[in-house]
Amino acid sequence: MSWEAIGTVGEKIGLLAIVIFLAYVILKLVAGFLVDVTIWSNTDTQEQSGDPTDAQESSDDSVEAIPGLHVLSEVGDQHRLLDKNPTEETIRTTIRGLDWVGGFHQVILVTSPGVSLEVGGSLDPDDGLASVYRDWKNKIYRVTREPPTTIENMEDLLVSFHLGDGRWEEMYDYEQIPSSVT
């Protein structure tokens, strides 16, 4: 079909609108793919310093989709994929390097897409700390009944989860949150 074969101006405008819309959708898909590739590429080549200020900035909406150590600050406004293959030392250094008194942070260790353990909050008594375990595939969302109280407690939880030794589940009593809440 040629452009001249289209009869009315309205039909031409309609066809042009469809083409523009399809181009927009394709560009969004390609841009999303390139952002994902960039995140992974940058974490592959980035020096693994463990310093949260050296982390890769990310705008991904689903932190739990990307395995690795994530830091969210400013009540989730700032997200950094710190390290896709963290070590025990990286986890401890990251947690120690954050301002837990004056800031509000979440440190999330994702072991596989949808499976994570998070420690976060603030040492400010008005906020407090918490730990959350998520397994989206199995619809598990558990929160500590009593919160961690120290930076060392948070370190120990994430390190145990990272090592897969199961001690994190014995350190605190986790309560299943009903699926209607999540």
C-alpha cells in the first residue's frame, strides 16, 4: 500500500498516529533493555569497593528482580545496585558505611530473582529498624516480630542469608504477613 493509495487526510493522520505509537513502544522496549544491560555491564566492570557511594545508580522499579546487594536511601528515593556478587566483607562494610542515626536506609540482598532479605530503617527511635524476608514465587512475605537493634545485628542477618546457613531465621522470629497486605 502506498501513501497515495490512502484516500482521506483523516486516514493518513490515523495511520501516521499508529506508526508513531508503534515507534514509541519499540523505543521504550529497547531503552528498557539497554538500561538493564547497562546496570549489569557497569557492575561487571566496577571495582568492588564496598563503599556505598561508589555504587551503580539504578532506576529499576523491582529491586528484587536483580540478584545482588542493593542499597535504598532517602526512603527509597535513591537506589544503588552495589554489587551483584557480594562478599561477606562487602555486606559488612556497606552496612557500617551508612548513616543509620541521621538517615533511613534499606540494604537488600537478593539471592535469586524474587528471593531477598532486607534490613533497614533508622537507629532514630522514632523510626526503628526491621528485617523483611521475601520470596515472591512462593508468596512468602515475613517481617521480624521484634526488630534488630544494632548495626551488628543487621550485618549478621544479611551475612547468614548470604552464606545460606539458616542462622538468620533463628536470630529473630519472623511473622508471615497475609498476602492481602502485600
